[in-house]
Amino acid sequence: MSGLSATYVLDPDQSEPVKFNYQTDKYHVCPDCARAHELRTCNGEITITFEFCENHLDAPKNPCFDQVLLDEIREDIHTLYPFDSSLDTTSAECKPILLYADYSYVSKWDKTKPAEPVIFYAHTKGCSRSESPEVLIISANAIALMDDIATKRLHNIITILDANIQTSEHPKLLGERTRLESCLSACKTAKGMYMKRCNGEYRNSLDDEIIPDPTEPNGYRPSDMGYAMLDMEGPCEKKRWTYGDNGWPNPIPTTFTYKKLKIELGKVAEGKATEHDFLVTVWYSTRSGKRSEAWLKERLELQRKSKSRG
């Protein structure tokens, strides 16, 4: 449509999906045919589609039907309902005005918004909670290497604990000892099978992560420390640190870590949240994390350019 805002009359009873009224100089639009359908998946992505209502399914068969016009109106109306207000760049004067069939205004405070998108939440393809989860299997040699690392770490912890030196690290060491003993006694399937989680990480049932590595034949490698040094906050957290003039690291933007994902999964398991509640939280958290990552990358790039000019 034009750069200026257009006015659309939402009329569910008209015979066509879109029709121009020459008397009022306005487009009359079927709200159900103009309504967006948003599929929001747990990886923070969104897919927008449009559908014809049951009354107008045969509209495309009419040689006079203007599909391009309807698509433009659909996209125009959808700007009124941004799924991420922080990324909404459409100025107010360019957003369309909606009227009901009686020509009264569609207020954003109305309880019924006839053109408001229909929103669905689902797990992304390949997610461990989807119908067809993606699975990565590491070799028996890789499992043996992680067991070896864990065994050495466990022996060091036992030595420290047997020395009976009470420090602030004592409760943490006790917890890590229990975990390592449990991991070492786990079956090879639990250790070697990694599934894609809602935050995009591949974790086995022990919560260990397998790391993307383009230099490896299958594109992944076991984490350097295996389950001996479990990193619930994400393996690249320290790599994202920036430092102030005083030498202290600057605050890291909030990301949707595996630790946070486990907390939300725990709420579902305990009956404190439904799967739908979980999906909504995951979608918003993942998008927030991606925005934070983009912000940090932009900031680091500006710092790099500033140093290169200096």
C-alpha cells in the first residue's frame, strides 16, 4: 500500500475477501481472511501465514480476484499487532486505521479485536519435546575419554574431602562428588545420546552438552571437560565477557541458559505450569536472549572498530 496510512472496514458478512467501496472510497475486508496466523516455536522463531475463511475458500478461483491486493492489506493490518514491540519500526502515521462494519473505530482497548492474529505455540522441528527429535550419538571412545576425565576429577575431590579441610567450597565439592559418581555409573546410552533441547543446545540425559565444531566430521564434539565440569549456564558465557576500564567484566546480557530451561521444565513436571505456559515462556525467553546476543555482538564490533581507528 502507499506510504501513508490506509483505512479498512472490517466486514465479516461481505461476499468477497476484499472489495473496494467507491461511495466511501475505502476497502472492505473480511477480518478472518485478513487475520494473520503466527506459529511461535520454542527456538524463538515465528512463522506468519494467512488463510481464507470458510466462506471465501473459492475466492482464488474467481478470475477477477486480486490476490496481490489482499496480501498487501494482510501485511498492512498485521503491522498493528507487532509480535515484538521493540523491533517495530512502522511509524504511527503509516499504520492503517480499522473500522467496524458500522464505521465505528476498532480501538486497541476493545475486548474483541476482529483482526488480531491467531497465535499458536509449538516445539520446533527436531526439539526433544517434538514428535521427531534430533539425536546425536558420540563414539565409545569419546565416552571413555569423558569417563576418564570424570574419574580423575572424582579422585581429586575425594582426596580433598578426605583431608577434612572445611572451606566455603566444601558443600560444592560434596555435590560434585555425588554427581560424578552418578554419571560414572550411568549407562552408555545416557552418556552418549544427545538430544536437541528447546534452547538449541544438544544435551544428554546427564545434562552434559555436546559442542558445535565445524572441524569435526559430524560438526560436533563432546565438551572439553565432559560431565566433570557441567556448565548449565552455557559453554560460551566467559567468551562473551567484555571488560571495563577497571578490569572487571561488564554485565552479560541475559540469555536463555540451560539452567533456566531446566527450571521451567521442573515447573511442568511438578504441575505448576502447563506445556502451553512452558512454550510461551521459552519463546519469549529465547527471543530475549537472541536480542541480548545481537546487542552484545554489535557492541563488541563497535569496540573493535574504535580500537582499530585508535
